[in-house]
Amino acid sequence: MTDSESDTWSISVVRTGGFAGLKREWHVGSADAPEVDWRLLVDACPWSSVARQQPAADRFVWRIEAHGGNRDRRATLGDANLVGAWRDLVDRVKTAAKD
Amino acid sequence: MVHGIVPPYLLARIAELDDERFAVAAQAARRALRYDEPRRAARLNFSLDASNNLVVELTDGPNRTISDAQNGETLPGEVVRREGDEPTGDPAADEAYDGLGATFALFSEVYGRNSIDGAGLPLDATVHYGVEYDNAFWDGERMVFGDGDGEIFGRFTASLTVIGHELAHGVTQYTAGLEYQGQSGALNESVSDVFGSLVEQHSLAQSASEASWVIGASLFTDEVEGTALRSLKAPGTAYDDDVLGKDPQPAHLDDYVETDDDNGGVHINSGIPNRAFYLVATALGGNAWERAGQVWYDTINLDLAPDTTFAQFAAATVRAATSRYGGASAEVDAVRTGWSTVGVETGDDDGLRV
């Protein structure tokens, strides 16, 4: 496998809950935003050690999936846990999906 | 220093009154001044009785503090308005202040509950949370309101039902403690929608037949095809929009949505108990906060299990209606019919921990 194949990424962010209970989804493929180092953003997130969070009234629930680098990763986070590397990744996906 | 509407020197004067006519006020003032009790706000009502005597009554009052996060995500933010302060001129801060007052009034005047915890807990809210933040929530201690993105949502303080909804989450936390997951989570949401709607109805003095029975009217911008976020009267009909899709709420147990999203669809399946409440309130007529609201308020004050199901909650409302109005009452009939219309049978198992 060549480097370019292993650096093909498909990332989705699904936001549910919130007062409105409206579902919002953002998807991005690495081809949509080749200038972004998606591997760096994805690897910075602690996928295997997401803290279990008590559900909180009317807060958003975030489901994040990243396919690429020969691995599938998936995490569900409460809104209060969407900080640091998670927040960076989600913000980049939302921005790239908007363009 | 006690922050309240009644200044301490006036409380002290009232406390020392040695006059039969003011015995209640004097006792209340002495209680309010006692420093070993939690500090609480109070309201003085002055009126004249039939013999033209001045009657002074001391009643519970809210203790509100509104903060401004200035579009950051650090709570609580900077305090912009305390209890008794003049309006700030910022619509979000002033709507939050007034909305908390209207919510306090419903619980205090109608159900005799002094604030969220029943013991005068201060009401704290933060406005302007985050950037274009499309949400309002209760974080266990305070209500937090975003400004909305300006394209789909405007500011979340614009609807009194939203403010009542958030404060009611606090009341549920201190009473029924319904777990925010699955059916008990949908009940938790429904209780907030019910009391959010009742706050608005009580504030506007609307009867059950006059009320809009919607949650979050005026939150959507003009771009959105929809009147509100949810309808208690007709769940599933609040909006139908090209971008947002259609309101996904079911109105009957047969259409209960099983999902992992949104803590098990708590904002979706709340449509079922919401409609049950609407049916009870309209069957009884008059003001919804009086009989239907009283039954629901009594129910959340029962010792419900955290994982209470729809059927158990329904049975608990029958128990509450029976103990307040009697087993052969119109209230009990309305409650049973309301639940069976949405497909929830009211059996004997109310899951109470007694």
C-alpha cells in the first residue's frame, strides 16, 4: 500500500440531542480538504480512553467516526467532553464540510 | 448581607411588630432574619382588608443572578444583573431574568414550592454562551443559553417555554430524579415541556383551550418552515422544513422510536407523555396548571424510581390524582383516558419505592 492510499480519510460527525433534539451531520473526505493533515488531527484524539459521561439534560451528544490509516475509529462524547483534540477535529470537519 | 427585595432594616421593624393583625408577617420576618437558616429572598405584599387595616404579608421571592459568558464557554461568566436590579438593556439577560421570575411564580404561587429545591435555591443563569451556540441546557446548577446561529435559531431566551423547561429540569433533579436515558429520560424531558408550557400559560393567564401548547415558538428564524420545536397538542407537526426535515416526535406508543442517539431519543419520545398531559388538561378544561398540572406536580414528588417507565409513570399519575381528588373523580377519569389514548395502559405497577 502506498502512502497516499493509507492517508485517505473519511470522517463523520453526528450531533444529536440538545434542547431542540435536532440531528446534524457533517462528513468530510480527505480529498475534500487535502491541505488538512487529517492523520495528525485524528491521532491526537484519545479514541481508546473516552471518559464515560453521565447524560446531562439538553446537552448535545457527539458521535465521531474516522475511517483511514487501515483502521476504523468511533467515539461517543457528551458536549462537556468535546474539548482539546476532539474539539479541534470536530471544528475542522465542520469547516471543511461547509465549504 | 441578605440580597432580597425586603431590606433587612424593614424586616427587623416587621419582626418587632406586636400586633395581632400582623402576627403572620412578624413571624415570617423573624424567620427570614434568623441567620442559622439558609439566606432567602422574600416579597412583601401590602393590601387593605375590609376594615381598612393595612395587611402586610411576607411571601417567598426569587433570588436571581444573570451572568454573561461574553461568547466564551467558561461558566458562570460576568454577573450583569442581580435580584432587584434594573433591566440591563440586553434582551437576552433581561428575558432570562423575567423568565426565571415567571417560572418561580408558577411553582411558588400555584404549587407552594419555593424555587428549584423547595428551599429558596438561588436561580442562576448564563446568557451569550459560546459562539453561535444552538442550544440551551441545565448543567445541574445553572441554566445556560446560547445566542443561536442566526440562520436557523435565534437566541434561546426568546421563548418563555425554554426558560421554564430548563428550570423544570432542576425541579426534576430535586424531586423525581428521572434518569436521562430511554423512557425515564423521555419522561424527564416531558416534565420539562409540560411545566415549560404551564409557565407560559400561567404568565399569559391562558386557559387550556386558549394555549398554544407548543415549545420554543419564536426560536426559529424566518428562514425555517415551522411554528415551534415541539407540540404537546400534536407531536410531529411543529415543523416541516427543507433543511431540518420534519418534526420526528411520535404521538402514540406504537410509534416509539428506538435509537442510540440523543440518550435513547429523549427529545423524540417525550411526544407520547406530552400528548397524554395535553389530553388530560383539555378534558378537564379551565386552567391547565390547576388540576392537570397539580396531578403532574404531585406525581414528580412521589418516590419514583430513577428508571421509571411510561407505564409506571402513568400509574403514578393515577395514584396522585386518586389521593388528591378521590378514586371516583373526573381527574382520575381524565388521567386514565389521556394515557390510554396515547397507548399507555395504567396498570397497578407504579414502581414506587414504598
